[in-house]
Amino acid sequence: MQTLDEMRDRCLLTDEQHAEIGAWVSQARTPEAILAMPEGLWRTLELASVLMDVDADLRREPPLSGP
């Protein structure tokens, strides 16, 4: 929910979208249920994620461990 709150605070989600996505995620019991989010909400969430660069950590090289 913290990420959703940040998306709303950055005006990437409206209050209504924030509430709808939050309600969907809260009632979903499995990752598959989250992925079954209505297409319009999913596209909105996906765009906000891209604009926030949510996946940046996944593209970052792991730090080299010391000796």
C-alpha cells in the first residue's frame, strides 16, 4: 500500500483509482487474483509503476562482495 500511496501523492493515480486498486489488492488472496485485476485498473497501475521506475532495483547490478 505504501507504493500506492506514493503513486497517489505524485498524482499518478487519482483518489478513486487508489481506492479501487487498494480494495482489489486487499481482497485478493493470491498473486493470481491480483493479476486478475480489471484491465483498465491494471493499465493504470502499470503506467504509474513505469513512471515511478518501480523496477529499477531489478535492473541494478548486485554489489560485489568484499574479500
